[in-house]
Amino acid sequence: MKKHDLVHEFPAYREKILTLQKQSSRFKKLSDEYHETDRSIHQIEEGVTATTDEHLNELRLKRVHLKDSLYQLLA
């Protein structure tokens, strides 16, 4: 299963990610929400949690939007 944590998604921004998680409450909030959404997706894909395909797709779309917002703060 592919890793989607922020450091794997944006390896060039590793240090900036770590810094912003400590210094920016907005980045931290978005980052926490991103990671929680990613964990939920992985639990569904691994069969730990049951849901509908529609809900899984909504979670994936949410993850993409959060990733875009985080990238804007990093770039």
C-alpha cells in the first residue's frame, strides 16, 4: 500500500513540514486532518472498517483537497 504521509508526498519539503507543524497552527490543523483522513482511508482499504464506495471516494477527494491546501502553504 502506498504511503501518503506528507513527508512521502513532499520529500523536498521535509524540513519545512516539520517546522510548520511546530510554528503554524493552521498548518498543524490541516496536517492533522490530512493524516486522520489518510488513516481512515487505509483502514477501509485494509478491510478494518466497512463503508460504501461513495464514502471512500469522498474521503479520497477530501485528502486531495487537504493536500492541495498544505502544498499552498509549503510552496
